[in-house]
Amino acid sequence: MPDLTPELLTEIRARFAHVETCPFEGERVFFENAGGALTLNSVVETSARLAAIPDNQGRDNGASRALQQMIDDARADMQVFFNTPDRNFFVGESGTELLFRLIRAACLGTPAGR
């Protein structure tokens, strides 16, 4: 990668939380992201901001409606991102969660004896 200068690499790494250190074990090298090792700082900030809202969707108040609108907007964004105009897609918290949902749907949707 000839265009990846040390300066650019530093800029990229600065966008992630805990790139070189574990908050429990100190200095550490992360070789993969399956465990969520590489989390964008902007994701951490957004998660904290949303977690601090003292309400949830599905209730009859302004905060709840605002949260539901965020969820609806995110679904619409993912529809564009995945190019699925019929909204035939789903997302989950992790790859493991998605696999669990797929396997469960396949098992429950399979007729007995198959």
C-alpha cells in the first residue's frame, strides 16, 4: 500500500478506541475484530449519547417518538446502503446474533421430518 503513509495510518488509528491498549490488560496487539476490538470513537460517543436518553421507543411521549424516528431513519439508510428497495433485509448486534437468527428461522420454518 504505497499511499498509506505513516501520517495517514496515525490519523486512521486515532479514530478508533483502544487500538494498542486494553483498558484491563494494558499494551496489547489486536489481530482481528471479531470481538469488537476495533470500535470507532464516533460509535462509542453515539452509543453513550443514546444510552443516556431516559426512555425507549414504543411509548407515547416525545422522547420515544424521537427514538423511533432514529430507528426508522437508520433502517431507511440501511435500505439504501444494501440496495434493497423492498426492505427485505435485517441487521443485528453482531455476526453471531445474525447467525443465531438465521439458524433459528431455518429450524422453525422446516417442516417436521425434514
